[in-house]
Amino acid sequence: MPESPKAEIHIASFLVHVRPESLEAVLGLLEKTPGLEEGTRDPVGKLVVLAEGASHQDLLSAMELIESAPGVLECILVYHEVMSPEEAKQQLIATGQSETEQQEAMS
């Protein structure tokens, strides 16, 4: 019987350049998409987007979704880390989050 693949958590950040008039629509897309969230923004159309998924493919799909949104000029991968759920839990503990916050973050 083949072994099941080891669970992984992929965390990434993207730098996204958006036409200023399309910024609110892109922010709306991020809010509706599980695994994506706004990190920070500049009103002239620059965003840092945080992404989390279970595979490289999840992150590629997220990039494709962002790039295909009207008004997006580019989406650049800035950071990518792969860790096990156990490593992610240890990082949450190291940041001083409460057990409830840790459970919410892991779900």
C-alpha cells in the first residue's frame, strides 16, 4: 500500500500591482477567496497579498486568479515557505498566541 503524502502548509506573499480604479474590486476578490488575505496596501495600487494552501498548486492557482482579475498589472511571488502542521503550530506558540488563536489559525 503506498504511503499517503505528508501534510504540508505552503505560505506565500505576493506583490500585486493594480490599476488604482480597480483596487476595491481586487480587494473584494481577496476577501471572498479562502486562503488569501490583504497584508498591506498603498492607495496608488500596490498590495501585499498573503496566501496559504496545502500545495504548490494551490499557490499557483491563487496567483493565476489574482493575475486574471481586471485591472491587475502584475503579481510577483516574493516569499514562499513550506512547513509541516507541527512546525506551523510551533511558530504560533513562539508568537505568543493563545490556544484559541492557535486553533483558529490552524483550521
